[in-house]
Amino acid sequence: MPNKKKQPASIAGAGSILSTVSGPSAAPPDTLGGKDAIQDRLLEKTVASQALAAAIPNNPTKAGEYGEAARAPQPGATAQPASNAAGGSTSTEILDSPKVGNGQPAPGVNATIGSLDRVRADASGQVLTTNQGVPIADNQNSLKVGLRGPTAMEDFILREKLTHFDHERIPERVVHARGSAAHGYFEAYEALTDVTRAAPFAEAGKRTPVFVRFSTVAGERGSSDTVRDARGFAVKFYTEEGNWDLVGNNIPVFFIQDAMKFPDLVHAVKPEPHHGMPQAASAHDTFWDFVSLMPESTHMLLWAMSDRGIPRSYRTMQGFGVHTFRLVNAAGESVFCKFHWTPLAGTHSLVWDEAAKISGADADFHRRDLWEAIEGGSFPEYELGLQIFTETDADAFDFDVLDATKLVPEELVPLRPVGKLVLNRNPDNFFAETEQVAFCTAHIVPGIDFSNDPLLQGRIHSYLDTQISRLGGANFHEIPINSSISSVSNNQRDGMHRQTINRGRVNYEPNSLGGGCPFQAGAKGFTSFPQPIAEDKVRGKPELFADHYSQARLFWESQTPAEKQHIAAAFRFELTRVQTVAIRQRVVSMLANVNPVLAEAVAAGLGIEVPEPMPLASSLPIPEYAPSPALSLLHRPGETGIKTRKVAILVAPGVDGDAVRAIHADLLAEGAVPRLVGSMLGGVAAADGSTLDVEITLEAGPAVLYDAIIIPNGEAALPAWLRDAHVLDFLRQQYRHCKPILLLGEAVSLLAKAGVPEALPDGSPDPSLITAEAGEYTEALAAFKTALAGHRSFARESDPPVV
């Protein structure tokens, strides 16, 4: 057969491909006329792009946007490109370099959402450079005209360094400014697919990475950790379906019922504007003036004035979602839900005198405690429990579940344990992670939805809005600690600090030039629960919101006698610092609606008569509740024993070295943190001639920083201790703050010198004050550890204190 003559490649329309205006009116060319790889790529890109657009001749989902069809969202129409080049921004993307990479990204991949390893930096072995990578020869001197001459304006290294330093700070959070955080994971106990399609609860054993931030509410960034305040407990779940932020507190209720009053509350509790005082404290006129005119605050006030307001550590406080949320399963069925975090270390608190002293001794007490526990391998753990109930259940309650000043008693809806939170890694950089993390109640995932709680509805806007201001713009989600581990694909572009470099020409939806991508997910994506509403617009609250005292009364009646005493004392302290008598009287009139004993105790402390109860806001009868033990801190002693408990072992020349070493080893083996405390640093000669190394002094590590004290036997050491006011004060403080004390041998004589009684005020034995003969401390140490693992010996307390 005769050879067919090879047809020349068509170049018709090549000029249109090489142009950015208009295009070929017929078939595309076979070649652009050369053998250039970039031209070949451009042709491939154009042909594939044209075919991709043609594959979507119309928008097939448009009709589904209207009428009843809109109730079931449909996935967007897409087409598969014949070549990856179709989605590219430029044909030159195949040219690699150390900066742009080795070509094109994998289809459908956003490389900015990988693990934080992608942005971690280590300077080991590296030369000092500018932010532009220029090596710096001299970091000690600015550039001058002569050794004594003026500094040259051209010194770009100096200017860059100072300019960056001048702008290192960002605006602090309006509330929750003072915080500490850690990485970890949440592990589900079981699949919760019966009630939710949320990714963290998809199957038993599933682990979801988290970042958790704890905080005080009212104080500024540099305030003290141990002030009386509510505490934030915010958890960011990095799920495969996006980030879910459960932004809660360590108290299950709040001061107000409607977000309209949130600015007023914060303005009132912050330092008074005329003189900027007090810092991180509610004990002043403007706060108590506001809340005494907002009687719905009464329930929250009792929680805040209780020991919940001064937790022992972030590791020993509960967390709550506060609001009622919805859970939605794959079938679109919804139930209501309350979220509870319970620490496995138990719920423990400080006492007020101790908290005030810690503020001076170590303002970073809670931050240090969290960091040290994680660094030492004692990872904080919390169990997540859910209160799940239907709308029918909610309609039968005596209170409205949309009222954030109310809780759902556990006796009414028991907790369902569903998983465990473990914090096992400290941040690498406080600013980059803890300070820049952005929590927003608006961040939810499929399977979680909102209720109509009017306080929650306002938070959905406010948290997102404040991050835009604080973190410099709408792209705060691209800061590494905030970025999702799931693919992020949308048509949002530009803005301050944009980091993503989006490939392609499409930044809108629907489209055909990008093959319809990114396309709407339809029913697989987030869909809001279709709650039917048929109401008139109105500014007001439901009738049940008008009950301001029943749950405050429930909380009071559920406390132990010691906890009730602390609540009354806290009200007395706070109101004593209030200068306006009418405000004090108004608060006591609120308390008169809670309990007469409480009102009388507070009034007596203020030197006033109990006024008439504040008028009620509703004629509806006030519901009565049986006491709920779960509302008492003492209900949860914990499951982790003495792990992380800090124990001071006093040493001085002549102390029993064998006993010190044996006790130290025993405590350390069970996870406690024993420290040898002396009057000065250095070696101390024990009675047996050995040397004990003092770890910290009585001056640098005062009693309030420890959970317990042990004073060993030592005939030669005793005279020094009897003469040392620091030792006697240390012993008094441990007793006054109801902490365990173990005295061996002749150390018992320190009690009388310090004025510490050996028995409780009622004459019964003190289970947390333990003594033993020298060398016979085995049983005594066991009793000491039992006391150390539990709650404090509040039976010691008297008002006023006698020690």
C-alpha cells in the first residue's frame, strides 16, 4: 500500500491560545507552532479548560433551590477535567524552584492544612539573618557615621528589628485574656450515631486531635491566675469534617439570659473606667450595682462566690458547654444536649486566704501547674458526659432549657459518659499557639447544631467578630493553630495576611470553568435542623425565664456546710469592698429569696439588717428541687490518687536522713511531687552524716504552693525549726488551709509552738493531722497519702480563724 502522507499539525487559532482575549471559534489547534514545553502546557490547559466548561451545559441543581425541594440540599454539579492542567492558574507552574516547589499540587489538596510540623522552625546550627534571609554580620551595633557619629538611616537591619519589636503585641481578648493551653486528643467510648453524625463520636476508640485553652474571664493578660472568677474551658476539635469549638466555662450557668446584656456585664466587671481599678476582681461597686439590678444573675453569683470561683488547678475543675445545643443524626433527627467535662483528678479548690497569698507568691500558679504536669508525664484527663433529652422532655421541665442561667439537674437527666479528653503535649510557642488560637461558638460541624438560646445566638456572632479585630483580619483561620486538618476549599479570597495561594481562575460558584468545583456537598454537608417557627417579632423573654431564684436555692441546698460557709464569706468579702451601702442592701435582698440563713450570714458580716426580699419578676410559683449532690465539689474526689500533689518535706541539719529519703521515694513512686524545703539552698547534713540537697527555700516556696507538708524527726534539727518563724508560719498556713500534715517524732512539739491544735474544734481527731514515732511511720504515711488524695479537712475551719 502506498504510504499516507503525514498531515501537518494544525496551527489554526494558535494566536487566540497565546492571547488572553477571546478564543478560537472552531476546534483548537494541534500545536502552537513550537516545541516549547510551556506552550504545550498552555495548549493542554486551554483545551482541557474548554472541555471542562462544556461538560456543564447548565446548572442542574437550580430547581432544587425553591419550594419543598429546598428542604433536601443536593450536591453541586461537577465534571472531571481531562487534564490536571485545566485547573491551573498558569502554564508555567510546571517550572520548579526551591520557592514555588516542584510543579503542581496534587488535585484537590490544600497543602496549608497539614500538621504543625510544616511551620515549626529550629535554629540549631543556623546563622542569624534578617526576616528576608540576609545573614547578619553584627547584631551588637547599629550602623553609625563614625564611632561617635549619628546612626545612619540606611541601617535596614536596625529598622527591621525595631519595627518588628514595636508591633509584636496584638490586642488582647476583651474577656478570657489570661489563658493557658495544651494539645491532646479526645477518644470516644462508643459510637453515638443514634443521636449525632458528628465526626468525633462516629465510632468507639476514635481519637480526634484537640487544642484546649483554659482562662480567667475578667482579668487582663498579665493578671493573676488565682483571682475569684469564672474560668474558660474551650476545646477545639480538629475533625475530618472541619473544626468544632466547644467554648465553655467551669460553671454551667451564666450571669445573663440575653446577649444584648453581654457588653453591659463585661463593662461592669472590668476595672472601673474612671481610675482603672480593680484588676481581675469583681469586688467593686460597678459589678455589684449591675448584678443587683439583674436578679437573673443570682444563680451564677452563688457559683462564683463558691469554691468554684477559685479552683485548685485547671486540671481539677469541671467544664461545661453552658448552653443547650442540638445533636442531629444522619436521618435528620434532633435531640437537645448539654456538655459536661469532669476531671479524673477530682474537683478541688483553693480557700480564699490561700488564693490571695498565691497571687503574690506565684501569679502563674495555674499556668505553671498545667505545664509541669504535662512535662512530667502526668497528663490531665477529663471525661465527657452528655445530658441528652428531647424537646418533649424539655417542655415538661419546670424551667426553660434556653435560659443560660439554668442548669439541668443530673437527677433529672443523668450524664451519659461518651469519651475521654487527654492533654499530652505542651505548646512549642505560647504566642503562636495559646495567644493566637481563635475559638468561636460559630464553629460547629455536621451533627452539632444550635438551640434558640438568646445568649448563644449572640455569641455565634460576637466570637467570630472579635477574632477579626484581634488577629488582623478575616484570614485568622489560616494561622497554623487555627487551621483545619480537613481540606479547606472555597471561593473566599484576599484580605489581610492571606497565606493560601489559590490555583486557577475560578473564585465563584456555580462555575463550569473549574468543572463546578469546589461544589456544594448537599446532604453530606452541614445542614441546619429545620425547626418550625411561627411567631411574631418581639423583644422579650419567655415566662419561665422570670424564675431567678429556684436554681440558686438548689445550688445552696446542695452544698456541704463548709462550702456554704465559704459562699457566705465570699459574699461578705466582696460586698465589704463595695462602697455604696444601697448596693450591699440590694444584693442581700436578692439572697433573701434564696435562703434566709445565707442572707442573715451575709447581712451580719456587713453590719446591716436583712432587708425585704427583692420583688419577684413573676407570679408563677417557684419550683422546688431536692438537693443535688453532683453540684458539690466534694462529690468528686477523683480517681488519680496523689499524682501531681506537691508535698513539702522540711529539712534542716540533724534531720533523720533515712526517713527523708524513704518518704521521698515512696511519694515519688506514686506520682506525687515531693520537694526538700530548707531555710537556705545547698547541702544539709543529716543525723547519719549523709547530705541532703535542699531544692527550694521556705522563702521562695511558701506554704501556699504545696498541697501538704511533712516534718521528719530530728533532735538536732528541732531547735532550729522552733526558732524559725518561716517554719512556724509554714505549719500554720498548712493547718489554716486545711491541708494534710505529717509530723514524725519530736517534730510534734512544733504544733504547740505554732499554736496549732492537735484535735478538731469539736474535740474529735483530725484525720489530716497525722503523727508517728520516729522510725515508725509506715502506717502514718499511708494515712497521710489517703488524706492527700482526698479533699481538704474543712472541719478545721472556724470563722474567724483561730490559727
